[in-house]
Amino acid sequence: MHLVMFMRNKQARAGVIDGEDIVDIHANDRSLPPTLKGILEANALSRVRKIVKSRKHRVPRRGARLLPPISNPGLLLSVGMNYHEHLKEMKTPVPEKPAAFTKSVASIIASGQPILLPASHPDMVDWEGEFTVVIGKAGHRIAAAKALDHVAGYTIVNDVSARDWVAPIFSSSGIMGPIHAWEHNLLGKMMPTFCPMGPCLATKDEVPDPDDVRIVTRLNGQVMQDANTDDLVFSVAKLIEYYSQFYRFLPGDCITTGSPSGVGFGRNPKVFMKAGDTIEVEVSGIGVLSNPVKAS
């Protein structure tokens, strides 16, 4: 199934795509929660499957205003340094264990909404198209062999990043210098609108092998990233195993799995988004996340 959040009658509603329509889940079954996160918390995906072909409470997909599939995850864990080719372009060694940070939930926007260039730092705003895991079953200390049992499905995130603070990471010295530089670099990923998510949540049957998924990012129609998750340093299962040692994952939590090569900062000459651009991230089995870029 391809599940969405959308606006209907001025209310946020969960829906399931069927052909050219969106079936309103809650309107068809009032006992089901009105949000995708609520449906995951209720372990109710099997009940949603029963109404996919309902002829009632449908709206056309064309013109529907989509919302982020999960607008309020309890945890938005963003993994970095996780594609071999991206590490090469950023001149970074392959890590011995995963590295991640928590991205601001307040930065989440939907497909179609504008990415706003921050007035203070508008000139080095970059893209990072990322295949993203959505947790469906709570768990702590999850073995890799059982990790995918905890996955509800997948979505797409563009980990938009202001690169103004990348260079000091490589030039700072001492013990605390690199730490502070890295932390400041991460702040460049937290700006409002810097986490486009969508267009849908594809249940895991739509993406049967998360280790073989093509991901393509286009800037104004030009391909910038073209990769496959078979280039991941740490697979989806390994990421869940590693981070569940520390976190208790809950339904609706999201894990972005890292950016492939082809980011603007890694190019020669460097390329960054500017007002008037359109950035798209397409992932096989999920769809296309598309956002215009505007000045704030």
C-alpha cells in the first residue's frame, strides 16, 4: 500500500492510494485513527488493507494537498556517512560504526511545500536525498535478523543542509575544536523547512528488499544523485540493530539512511539550490518527493 496524509474539509486525514484516487481511511472506518502515526500505533495496517477497494469516501489524487506522512515522529534519526561513494566525494574515511544525529521534527514539510532559503545563510543550501525507514513495531535491543519485522514501511526525506559550516570541520584543531565544528555543521540541517518528507509511506511489501533500492535526485530536471542502497555501509537491518541498543524505537519513528554521492558540496564547481529551483528525490517503490525552493 501507498499511504498518505492529506487535507480534506480542512482536516488532516490518512488515506490509501488506489489508482487515481485517495481512499479516506477514517471516513470508511471510524474506529481507525485519522493519522498514519495513529494507525501504526494501533497496529492496524491489516485493517486498512480491507478498505483499499472501498468505493466510498474517495477524492482524486490530482489536486489533493498532501501532508508529510509522519509529521510528528517521536524520533527522527538521521544517519550520516553511510554511502561508500558519498564518503569518497566528501573525502571522509569509512566509519567503523554508524553515525547519526536527531533532526528537528519542526523542520518537516510535505512534498510540494517550499524549501525556504534562510535569510542569514542562503548561498550554500544543499540537497541530500535519503531512503527513510518508518518503524511500525516498538522494540529495544533488536537483532538484525528480526529488524525488518519492526518496519512498517519506507518514505523519502531530503536532508536539506546549509553547508556554511562544513569547512571548519577539516581545519579545526585540538580536542574540542572539531567537536564544536561538527555540532555547528549539524545546526545547518535544522532550519525550518529543511526536512521535506513524502510523498507517501510505502508499506514494506512495496519495497521487498531495502538493500536494493534505486534513489535519484534531480535539480531542475538534471540528475544530481543516482545510487542504489546496495552501496550503504550499514544496511537498514544493521542500523536498527545498532541504534536499538540505545533507543527504544516506537511506531512512527523515522530513520533516514544517509545521502548517496552527488551532493552539491562535493561537486567541482560546487552547486547549491537557489530561489526558483525545484528539487526532486525519486525512490523506486515509493514515488517522487518534489519541492520548490524559495527565498525566505
